[in-house]
Amino acid sequence: MDITLSEIRSFHALVKYGSFTRAAEHLGVSQPAITAQVRRLEARTKQALLERYRKEVKATAFGIQLFELSCEYVNLDAAVDELFNSQTSAEDFVLRVATSSTIIFMPLMAVFRQHYPNSRLKVISGTTEFCRAAVLNREADIGLFPMLSAPKNIDTMPYHKHSLVAVLNPTHPLAPAKSVDISAFFDESIIGGKPDSFTQQYTNQLFSEHGFTPKIDMQMALSEQVCDAVALNLGIGFCLRDDIRRDDSRYRLVPINGEEDIIEHVSWLKLQAKKTGVVEFLKVAKAFRQVNVEMTEPDSIKLNI
């Protein structure tokens, strides 16, 4: 089966962007060219790869499997292009970073800029799922987020560990407690995070393991908004301990009994492990995590890298 790289590129872009027009714009070719490449690919595979709707296309079950494989193909293509065409020096590069844990990783980014002042960091933030997708789709070179398991084409470096805490108003009866069971909150009004956020999914799973469904009356986009709502006594919240400021007197953080530590990871595509910028960032991350205690000021860090 003589599948060409052009066919894979076209199919990958079409699934990723959801329309022939956007795929063509991304690849810088005509829409008929995309159509022709995808038709040839479907003819070669003798499988329906796409479900076509009026304004969008979606991959079939088989198409999803092929798309996942195509990520490796496209990554390899880009890596070869970079090897032959890149003229970037180790001191002058752009590094794209996606993070869901800005408070934890901002000091690391500051240290990185300190050691590579001619580099340019382009940072986007979002949920863990958003950041993972950005890494997988090569929209970010480095991902900084919590992870319980990694896709097979991603490498990770454990960087920071913390655990789930209840965020309580100081007037709450359990606010003075050193720790508390999750069962204490089964009847509480909960201020939740975004449904696809790692913390919310983890909290939902924890409740489910105890046979309960959390009673979420409010949903906030950011951990800071959850804390603001708790401070106004609108309910209780849950956060990962170091995702929010611990020196705010408007709320109390109470650890949940029996919960394992959640590990924040530095992650990157395996095929980008030797890319300029990724190599340098991993060196800094490896060194900085050895001295990263609480919120150490970046200017005080001296790294041997």
C-alpha cells in the first residue's frame, strides 16, 4: 500500500481542523488538492475514514486510529525538516510552552529566561486536556501539567508533587482541621472547576469511589475564581494544593485524608527530544527541580547547567 506523505499530511490536517477549507489554509494548498489527496487515501485503505457533514468533517472510528498514527508521521516529517533546514542557534530560539499549572511552573520559566535571555517563550495556559492536546498536535514544544499516565509518544519528567485540598471559608466548621475525609463534604454545596479540568475530574472520581456524586452548584473557569467564591461563603471548593496561593487569609486549605500525591510533569513529544529549545528547557527543569522548595525566588537560584 503506497501511501504518500502528502496524503497523510492532508488527512491529518483535515481531521485536526475539521474542514477542507481550514486544512487547505493550514497547508497552503488549494481545497481541491486536499480533497484529491484524501480521496486517494480512502481508496488505498478501502476504509471510510471520514464522516462528512455540511460544514465539517469528523473521523470515523478507523479514521481516529489512522489520525493517531499520522501524528507520528507528521512529527517525523517536521523533525527531518528541522534537522536539514534549521539555522537556529542554541541561544536564539522560540520555545512554545503549554501549562495548566502557572503558579508551580512560572518560577521555572523565569529561571529558564535568566539562563537563555535571547530565547523567546510563547506561553499558553488552559486545562490539562488542552495542554496535552497542544503537545500532541505540535502546537506546544513543552507541556507543564499534572499527569496520571502519558500517551506512548510523550516523554515526561516528574517535577513537583502536591495533593488535593478542600478550600473552605474561615467560618466553616472544618476550617481549623488538620485534615478531613472526603465524606465530610457529601452534602455540601460545591463550587466546581471546568468539567474537563484535571482537578474537577479527579474530584469527581474521588466522590464516585465513595458512591456519591458531588453537588456542584457553581462552576468556575479558574482556581482563583473558586477561591473567590469560597471567600464569599458561596460554598466549598477543591484544588490541588500548590495551584493557588496559600497565604490568602480569605480561605483555608485542608488536606483530604488518604489521597496520594499528584505529580506535575514536564512533558514533550519523544520525536522532539533533541529539538533546540526543548533540550535546553529540560536541562534547566532537571536542575531546578532539585532546588525547587516551596516558591523559591528565581533570582536566588544558581544552576550548574
